[in-house]
Amino acid sequence: MSDVLIHFEDAVLTHTLNRAHKKNAFTQEMYVGLAQSLRDAQDRSEVRVVIIQAHETIFSAGNDIADFLSAEGFGLDSPVIDFLQTLASFQKPVIASVCGPAVGIGSSMLLHCDLVVAGDNAAFSLPFVNLGLCPEAASSLLLPQLMGYHRAAEALLLGEPFMAEAALEVGWVNKVVVPSEANMVAKAWALKLAAKPLEALIQTKALMKSPQALAVKAVIEQEAMVFARMLKEAPAQEAFSAFLEHRKPDFSKQRT
Ligand code: COA
């Protein structure tokens, strides 16, 4: 079965992350599938709204750490950057439904979704520094804008999770509900949006996004170049090996 289930109904294209045994960690194949599906959704006039969701206990553990360890395929032309740029420039409304942990790109991608509903068990974290890495998905630009510099520093430097209520308070999500209701709320919003004039939605979204669309694109690229370099360096390699070996990382012997 596919790691991303795609279902079209009532003008809504729903993507369900479906790699539960690895906590929905994103593989290169999943980025390729999601980016292609978004491009199709852009072109298909019958698709009016997109949903990205998962299960009641886990949204995503972020990028697959085994893929990180190989450090191949994270350049500007990589599937992950293609997915992020496609999502960031996607014209129709995108709704995310998030329950349980949303780690790394599982959290940062939400900055490019229009509406986010969270289960009260959601935990949003961007532990890039803990992994010897830097932010991605333009989170270094968008997070300080969203919540102010100091709260963003809490997320990006301390790398500790924001629980659902804290995420609601800073505007990272729109609504918090019990986990069993999150995907239903997403679908209800989607149906409301799908009943509205599509061109009015597209133009309104474009007007909100266009003032800094070029900056977002450029920051995604700038972050990707630093990220790709840091992936190969000793602190990141130690962090990935430690995760896969179920031990704490030891950064004490490293210069950087
Ligand atoms: N990449 C690859 N495999 C991952 C993964 C990831 N990002 N996250 C979890 N997994 C795998 C685990 O290795 C484990 O596999 P195994 O059963 O073959 O040993 C399985 O998924 C279950 O993970 P586990 O850690 O036991 O689940 P948990 O419920 O205790 O914790 C998380 C869930 C998401 C909190 C935890 O898995 C985690 O912190 N993952 C890493 C997140 C991360 O640092 N991502 C990179 C962000 S840039």
C-alpha cells in the first residue's frame, strides 16, 4: 500500500500520510508523490481544495533519518525542495489536520497551509539544531513573522515542542479539537471552501501571499544549500547514527 493515500471526493483532494510503522517519516518517494499530486490538483478544475492529514496519534516524524544519514538527494533539485516550492506556490486552498507529533518538515510545512486543525495531542517541533542542522521550508523567515522573534527562537534554538494550545496561542494552528474530530473538522472546512467561488479563493490567497512569495522561494533555496552542507558534517551524522542506534548523541568531541 502507498505511503501517501490519495482520495478525491466532493471537489476535495485528500492526502493521508500512511507510513505509520515509521511514524509517517517522509521518504523521497513520498515527496515526489505529494508534489506530483499537488501539480495535478492545480491543473484539474474539479479539484477545489486540498487536505493533508494523517492519523489520530501521529502526523509525521519529519524527514526519514536513514535518508538523512546517506545525505544524498537534498540539493536544490531534490524531491523535498520541489515539494516545498510546489506547496509554497500552490494556488488553491490547502488544509492540514495534525494529531500527535509533527516533527521537522511535519511542522514547517504547515506554514504553507492555509488552515490547520490540531488534535489536543499535537506537538509541533523543529529540532534542527539538536540534529546539527538548520531550519528549512522558509521557517527561518516565516516562524519569526508568525510568532515574534523570541518565541521562534524558543522553537528553533531550544528545539522543544510547542503543544497544541501553545501553537494555537501563537497562530500556528487555527483550532484545537479532540484527535478523533480533527480530520472531520478539516473535511468540514474543505466542503465550506469548495462551495465558494474558486477564482475568488485563488485571488484572495494570491493577494495574501504575493508580497513575499519571491522572498519565501529564495529563503527555501538559501536554507536548502546550508542544510545540504550541514547534513554531511560530523554533528548531523552523529545525531542520525545515535537516533538509529537508540542512544543519546555525543557532540562533545566535535569542533563545530
Ligand atoms: N526517520 C526514520 N525512522 C523514524 C523516524 C524518522 N524521522 N522517526 C521514527 N522512526 C522510526 C523509529 O526508528 C522506529 O523504527 P523501528 O520500530 O524500526 O525501530 C519507529 O519509527 C517508531 O519510532 P519510535 O521513536 O519508537 O516512536 P515513538 O512513538 O517513541 O516516538 C517520535 C515518535 C516521532 C517522537 C520519535 O520517533 C522521533 O523523535 N523521531 C525522530 C524525529 C526527528 O528527529 N525527525 C527529523 C526532523 S528534522
